[in-house]
Amino acid sequence: MLVTTTNSVQGKDIDYKGLVTGEAILGANLFKDIFAGIRDIVGGRSAAYEEELAKARQIALDEMCSRAQALGGNAVIGVDLDYETVGQNGSMLMVSATGTAVYVR
């Protein structure tokens, strides 16, 4: 399925199907939190959080695409990704994907 942040598909006619969203909320476990804290102190990237972020993003995009397909779409345009921390002390990561389901001819 075509997924794009643009509001059109160049040279193609599209039929609009509707707004679609996908969300993912993942918790980071205690050991990842501890090691990420150490990384923050000594500098560097936190691979554990990067992996969780990538996993959450993919889940949100997959869910959004499934909803687009259920509406008869074969693409999602105007995609926007939002990232938030939720829960007590921001212990969970939320990724939401939003776009417009379309059928590209």
C-alpha cells in the first residue's frame, strides 16, 4: 500500500475514502529504562528506546493501512505521525498515525 505525506499522488486520479488512524502504545521495561538512563548520563544513543520507537511506529502505520484497506483504499495520503509519552512518569510511548484513505487509479 502506498503511504505518503503528500496530499496527492502525482499524475493519478484518486477517490477519497475517509480519514484513517492507527495508534500504538508500548511500555519500556525497567532494564531498558535503567540502561537508557546510563546512556543519558554518559551520552550516546539509546538503542533500546530507538527499537521501541520503530516498533510502535510500524504498528501504528500497519493499523492505519488496515483501516484504509477496509474502506476500499489502496493508498493513504497526507500522513502525519505524532509521538507522545503517556502514563505515570511518562513510562509509555504512544505513536499515532493519521491520514486520508484513497483509491488510486
